[in-house]
Amino acid sequence: MTRLANKVALVTGAASGIGFATAQRFAEEQAVVVLADRNGPLLAEALARIQEISPESDSACFDVTSEQAWKDLATTLMNRFGKLDVLINNAGFGRFQSIANLSYDDWKATVAVNLDSVFLGTKYMMPLLARSGSGSIVNMSSMRGIVAGPNASAYCAAKGGVRMLTKVTALECAEAGNGVRCNSVHPGHVETPLTAAAYAKPELAKEFLAHTPLARFGKARDIANAFLFLASEESSYMTGSELVVDGGVTCQ
């Protein structure tokens, strides 16, 4: 339970779901976790739970699509910790409509949260990660960053963009020799507060599971464990990789 001892990790979208499960796993492995989310009340509750495991952990309430907010957070983390060891770009959401019915505003919002935030986080946290000497960036993509699905144009485009941005980041870090690795995680159908309403519909749940060889929905902790592996030294020879955690959906 010491895989992240003496490491500082920033997790976005950490107030609930996969983000919170990831913060929890990291705390269990002795990381100091900075939980980031724009939902202040929910974030405060999440931090209180994490501090029961990791008292030095802290939070940052901000909008991941704001460039200035990322700049300010970089300054705050530098002043407090002097480095960052792990960046988990997890924040995300989706608007699911056909291309004909999807508004441009919903397109832009989906791309901003899922893709633009990854660029901003990577750009402004990179100097802190380089100070670590062995930094790790793990980006939340999706099985929809690998295979398409109907009514998910913005989401698929954003998650596919995350997949390729991850690889570019990995190459640039390797060329710079700064010791930073960058990998992506690609979940399938996972039970979270965001998906609960959809999965509660019997017909929809049946359809999803019919295409999932393991015939069950993933748990937030399943994805958190993937983040933990890529954040730790156990994956020290991995960069630019795609870790698929989808119950077998994309192997068909």
C-alpha cells in the first residue's frame, strides 16, 4: 500500500465517480492527492473522506476549461509542493444526440471539458511534472476514442482527440528527456453517478451488456486501478499507450 508514497497527485473531476475512486485509491497508496472539481459542496465532502486516509490531501475548486484557472493552480501547487508527480486528466461529460440534432453549443461544451481541459492541464502542469523527475500523466479517454457509436459525435471526437494528444505528449516528453510519461485509459460501460440514470433503464442496460463479453458493467474502482497502475512505477516502461478497460467490447 505504498506505491505512491511521497508523491503528489492531481485528479480532476474528483468529487464523484471514477475521479473520486481514483483519489481514494491513490490515498490508500500514500499519495498526497489534490482533488479538483467545479462542484464546491460535493468536492468538500469528497475531500473530507480522502483526508481520513491522507490528511495532507487538499482540493482545488475550478473549471477545467479555464486557462487562467490552470495557470493559477500551477502557481499554487508550485508554492506548496514544489512539484507534481501525477496528473490525472479525468474530468468529462457528454451530450448525446445525432449530428442533426446536436447543438453547436453542446458540441463545444463536450469538446471543451473532455479535450481542451486535457491540453490545458498538460500544458500548465508540465513544468511541475518535469521537476518530479519521473512524472506521469494519465488521460481519460474512452472506448469511444477507439470505436465509434451513434449519437456520440462530439464525445467520440473529443475522446479520439485525447487518445492522439496523449501520444503526442508522450513523444514530446521523451524527446525533452524530462522523465514524464503519458498514457491514456479507455473505459467501457462503467457505473457512475453520471451513467446511473441510463443504466437503470432495463432495455438500454440489456443492449449495452449484449455487446460486453464480460456481461457486466464496470465499477469506478476498476478504472481507478488502471489509473493507479499507470501512475505508479509499475508502468515505468509504458508511454503513449492505451489501456483499455471495457469488459471486452473493443476486442470483437
